[in-house]
Amino acid sequence: MATQQLETPEHVRADRAPEITVSGIGKRYGSSTVLHDVTLSVAPGEIHGIMGENGAGKSTLLKILGGAIVADAGTVSLNGRPVRITAPRDSISHGISLISQELALIPGLSVLENVFLGRWSNTASLLRSRKDAAHFARLLDETGFDLDPRAIVGTLPIGQAQQVEILKALARGAKVLCMDEPTAVLNEADKAQLLQVIRNLARTGTTVILVSHYLEEVLGLVDRVTVLRDGRHIVTEDATGHTPESLVGLMVGREIDFLIPEIPPVPAGAKTVFEAVGLTSTKVKDISFTVRAGEILGLAGLVGSGRSETLLAAFGADRVTAGYVEINGRRTRPNSIRDAIAAGIALVPESRKEQGLVMSRPAPENIALATLSDRSLFGFVRIGREKAVVSSISQSVDIRGVRQGPIADLSGGNQQKALFAKWLLSPPAVLMVDEPTRGVDIAAKALIHGLIVELAAKGTAVIVVSSELEEVIGLSHRIHVMRQGRIVAEFDRNASRDEVMTSAFLK
């Protein structure tokens, strides 16, 4: 579809940022074509949303603009002049910075050192202390961020670490910010602050190209929206003419049910499958609860309340100093992940990249990894059987783009489906899922919700952690609220958002 005529938003000063045009952009990975002849333009100072299902090519397009990958075909032009972008330094030299889901910071360095990373003085290779300190203060004034320049980045919460990434881009003179799922890991307060910063940057002339799966958030923020489907440009239109439902229709080409599927009641007399008794680690204290066969238990609370740490302790990933768990009446204190898996516990962790997948290996290997012994004979894996079962489970969870390249090349949604798929090969007694739909599109979210409900309906005990209150309330039969490493309240699935939030915040 041809790109519509651009109208620069009234708040934009055209001398602050270039008009960006991509023409005929194509990208292939082996036999899979990720982008097909994509052409669109972004006006100076515009906030432009790129929407689409996982695997639609959104992140790939941003990575091409940011120099992280090189297009196989097409051109990128700034103010009508074609430019050559083959590496991040090319993009930076043209005033374009990519802020990815995985932040590119050095944890052991200070905030100030990260912000001015790579901009060293020619004399003695030291930071230009006074100039950089003054520049840093100006950046804080422009953005409204409150950061200690001496703080070590590795000690910062994720919201502040992301602020450091934005300051780093602005310190390099970026006039165009390409932001991939910038709010996916933020709490509500940090999210609201970031969205306001984006608005303020646009008012002063910075262009923002935004990829996000939060449809209401996008529509409340962007000037225009571009929809990609299967790597093709579908439409570029004003955001004001759209609703979340209309965007989904364009993204997937079919209707998607926005609602969490109906949850069947826990069968009367269902046995207790999982019980935690006084479970204690360095992060959680005296955690006790039960989950029955076919039941979905939600753990709610603020970031840092102990939700994720409870799952890690039960899975043997964090050292347990007191207490134990019982699986189908059999007591165990998981001292390792191997012990937990042997006991029938599975975990879909919060971080795909750091905790869940071997990013350098193909999707089929990642899916097969947890259950290799089921397909081994005398220590040798039966390759034919493995290919058959992995192919079948990949199709059942709609993983697109499965190939022999690294799983890092797949979209976030397909990576998340692979995390679920590896446990579906041999369904566990207890499935624990941490942020099950973080960074996935509406279609993948609906599929993952369906998988969770289906597993529970077959008798699996499920524990769900989610920062999206609507998700944890909608998916769960019961909800435990955590604060400061302890369970402080319990609700049934009829609880309101206000009740849960009040318990999470107030003593």
C-alpha cells in the first residue's frame, strides 16, 4: 500500500530532526523473508507507532534504522538523501539511536560513565569531567529524570536503567529515538513518567519511532501509526481514527477475542498438587500456600515484592534456607533446578534471554532441552523422534519462523511460545509462569492465555505472576498479594483492581 502524504504535527520544529524515509526495505534469514519491500516515511518530530503481530517485522525494521542489522534491499533516506547504515556508529552519526528491549549498558560503571560511554577525551583517555557533569545536569533538566551520576548502573531498578539508556542517546546528539517495547518491564509510575518524557521530547523536535504491544498506550501517545503484517506494510494512518479493535483487525487480518478465556472451576475434591510450607530464602520469608489440581493461583504485588523470588525458590534457582515444598504429597526442598524438574515443577521465567533460552541455539533445540532424557537411549538422543515431537508442539503453539538459525533471530512472541512449548512436551505437575505475556502481541497473548487455561483444565497446578493486574485477576481462581517478601492478603477471582492494589501498597 502506498504511503500517505505526510502532515508534520503542529508541535514539531522541522529543523530539529530529519524526515526519515525507508524505501523498498527487504530482509531475509535463510529461506524466511522477514520484511517485504517496506516503504514508509516518518515526519520530523513525530511520534510514530509501528504495530503488528510478533514476527511482523517491527523490531527488524527498527534494528535496520539503528544499524544493528543490515537490510538486504532498499534504502534509508534522511531529508530526501539516501544514507548508508551498516553499523550502529553509522546511525549514531546521523542522529539515530536504537533503544532495544535489552538495554546496552555496562552494569559495573556509573550512570555518568554509561551516559558518556565512548565519548572520551583525546588527552589521557579520561572523561571530560566538568563538561560532562554540566551536560548531564542539562539532560536531567530536559527530561525530568532524577538520577545520581555516581550510582552504579547494575544497582539501579529497571526503570532508572532505561532512563540511563535514553540519556546516553540524547548525549550522543540523537534527534531520532527508535524505541522497542520501552514500557514492557516498567511499573505503572515509571511507565507514566516515560510516556511524558516521550511527549516532551517530541514537543522539542525529537522524532520517536515506537514499537509497543500496548494498544491503548500507543493510541494515547502517537501521532500516526503504521501496521505491518507478515513483513509487509499494510497501512499508515492518523492514530486518532483508530481503536484497539481496529488496529488488531489490521495487524492480524482477523478478529481476536480480547478477553481471557473462560476458566473452568476447580473440580470438587481436587487434590492438593503443590504445597509450600514456610519457604524462606534471602528474598522471601515464611511463604506458605497450596495449589490444587486444575487450579490457577495468581501472585500479585509490586516489583520487588517477592513474587518472582517465590517462584525461583520453589524451582531451586534461589537457595532455600528454611521450609520445603510438597508435590503430590512428597516432601522436597529443591536444592537445584534439576531436583525441581525431577519433582515435577516447571518454570517459565521472567527473562527469556537471561533465564529461559539459550539464545545462540535454534528454537527446536531450546524446545527439546528440558526433556532430552525422554527421547534418549543409552545416552544418545533419538533425533528422528525428537524432530517429530518438536515439530508437532511448535505447530500447536503457532511458533512462526522455526529454523536452524539462533532463536535470538525470532520475535519476542515466538521466543515466549518456545518457552511454553519446551514444558508442553512432557506436561509437569506444577507449572509456574512469571510474566507470561510480557512483550508479546495481542494474538500471542490470547494463545498463551489459552495454553495456561488448557493445562489447568487437564489437571496441572498453575502459579502465575504478572505485573498486569487485569491478567493476574482474570486468569486466577485465587490471588495471593505479596509485599516485602511475604504474603499479606488473599482474594478470590472476583476481587477488584483497587482491592489488590491497596493490599500491595498499604500495610
